Amino acid sequence: MRILFVGCALLSGALFVWPHSPSLHVIAQDKSAAIPAKPARPAPRASNVDPQKEARIRELMDITGAKDLGQQLIQAGMEQFRSSVEDAQPNNPRAKQFVDAFVTRFQKRFDYDSLNDKIIPIYDKYLTAEDLKGLLDYYHSPLGQRMLKTLPAVTRESQAAGYELGRKAAEDTMEDLKADFPEFTGAKDDDKKSEDKNPPSQPNN
């Protein structure tokens, strides 16, 4: 049940965080040690994208932090995963060992650079060269710089609001469904615990 709550809250929080993705790189700086950075490699050419336009796309991804978006989202997901596993088994020392092993091996398997290479054609698909120039001019302007500095606070508070709404909605929904789906909502476990604490009294002979 705990995992269901976390999943609902993450979904709600993501709805608020995703539109503010240009600010994610600022938020992640405080927790960057959680996922060690991989050595930088020369940026490969994205297929079928004009070199000049690709350069502007990479510059836009860099200034907005979008080039690090995959790593930051995975970092947030790993932290939530760690919390849910350890909360579900607080007295099991193997739980922490399992999460540490999972995170370490996941980092070796997930190629953040390849994700960026796949994102560039998406920018190319939806943004023209004029769009990119206008966005770069904006983000290099005083207002654009102020926006980038402001968005982290907006994102943090929006994420917290989304998490709280998701948590409350998940709890209320689970409560509504207890009678119809006791095997999924934890109602059976609650009844068993109640019976263990208050065993039925034996009739007097």
C-alpha cells in the first residue's frame, strides 16, 4: 500500500515539475552527490539534424539544464525508490543493501548521454531555427536569467503542493475502496492486526 501512495504522489508531483524542467538543474545541484556524474564524452552528432541547428539545441539544453534532465529525474526516482523500500522494511538490514546494489547497477546500465542524443531530434522536430534563436535570446536576457533563477523555488513549492495533493487523494481513495477491494487496500491486514491485539474472549463455562 505504501508503494501505491508513493506512486500516486510521484505522478501528481511530476505534473507540476515537468512544465518547469528548465529549472531542474538548479534543484538537483544540492543532491548531485547521490548519483555520481559520469565522465563527459565528446558530443556526438545527432542524425539528420542540421549541424548549426543542433549546436543551438545543445546550447538551449545547456542553459536551461535540459541536458541533465534525465539524470535528475532518475535521481529523484531512485531517492523515492530507496525511501519506499526502506520504509516498507525498516528493520531489515538487507533492504538498504538491496537498494544500494540496485542503484549502483542501474547507473551502470542507464546511459544519460544516449538519452540526450535521442532528445535532440525531438527539439529539432518541434522547434524551428528561429524558435531556437528567440529562446536563446530570451534565456540570455536579464528577464530570462531571472526566470531561470526563480523557477527552482516555484518548482520546489509546486512539487510539494502536488505531492501533498497526491498523498491526500491516494489516502482518501484507498479508504473509499476498502470495502470493495480489501485485498488491495490493506483492509485485511488491518483487520488481522486488530484481531491479534484484541483476540475474541473465550466463553465462560
